Amino acid sequence: MIAICVPLVILGNALIILLLPWMADVQYALPGFPADEFGFDRGERGDLAAIGIRSIWPVGAGTGLLADASLPDGSAAFGQSEIRHMEDVSRLVRVGLIVWLLGLVGLVGALTRLRTRDGAFGETARAGFRWGGVTTLGLVASVGLLMLVGFDAAFDGFHGIFFEGDSWKFSDASTLRRLYPDAFWGIAAAWLVTLALAQAIGLVLLTRNGGRR
């Protein structure tokens, strides 16, 4: 149970970090990140990107934030098709966070069971964490390699699985594409892999050779 739950928790942790609204500004500040060719300055772009990220959280105003958002000229920032897509994204994020929460509950339950049965976590728990870390390394390394050799195919395949038809495709002039261009998703994927690998490697190192009591 521990080995199964650890990858769910690790990936959920990485997802939560990526869903912090200021992560968009972090990406925009990276050297070489493409500027908006249609005129957003860094401040306007960062503000709207943060609204977009907050809109997909399962708590708060949700995609109503997008309906209320406006461009510098006062016109609506997001069209109805963009809002509908973000509603789909919000549902997907909700599922991801539920899986993360179930992983946490399962992990706590398994540790509680071991504590009750053995009086201490001992080697059983350490082995579970170690195998959970190793499993996460394998999963994330495989996904990372797939994205490295064919990011566009992996990106399109992911959207083809979770979104209906071409509902996720927008013109370069749309607000969503201006805020989250291809470079944004490439960097976000790299962040996700890096954050998950860092957690998994740390867990494996902490539990190697039986760890410490």
C-alpha cells in the first residue's frame, strides 16, 4: 500500500506546486521565454495568467474569474470556447487532486496499521517508501524520456485522451495561447518531471540500506 500511494502523493505534490498562480511569472522571467507578439506586457500577461491558473482550482470562484476578466481595452479577455476548455481543465485538476488526497489517506492508513501491528514502522515501512520512490523514478523517467524525444506527439496524445475533439485547440491570437504558449507547457512539463524526480530521489536516498531508526 505504501509503495502504491507514494507515487500518487509525489506527483500530486508536484502538481500542486505548478498550480501556484505565481509560477506563470516564474516562467515569464526565464531568459529566452517568448514575449507576447500581440502586445501584452509582462504585468498584463502575468495578471491574466494568474487568473487562468486560479480558475482551475477546485475551490474559489472557478472559471467565473475568466468571465469577469478583461483586456486592457475593456473587452472580454476570454471567449466562451476558452472558458469551456478551462472548465474541462478544472475537472481534470479536480480528479488529480482527489487521487493525491486518496494517496495521502492510503499512506496514513498503511502507516497507522503498521504502527498498531508492529509498535514501530521499522523495515516494512522503509521498504514501502523505498519501492514507492523507485517506482516513481521509473514512471517519471519514462514520461520524461517520452516528452524529450517527442514532446509534440505526447502533448497532442494527452489532450486527445482527456479532451473532446479539437476543443483544446485555439488560434495563436487567442488569450489562452498568448498566456500559455508551447514554451510554457514545455517548461511546465520539465518542472513537473524535476519536482517529482527530486522527491523520489530524496526518498530513495533516505531509505537506502535500511535508513535510520
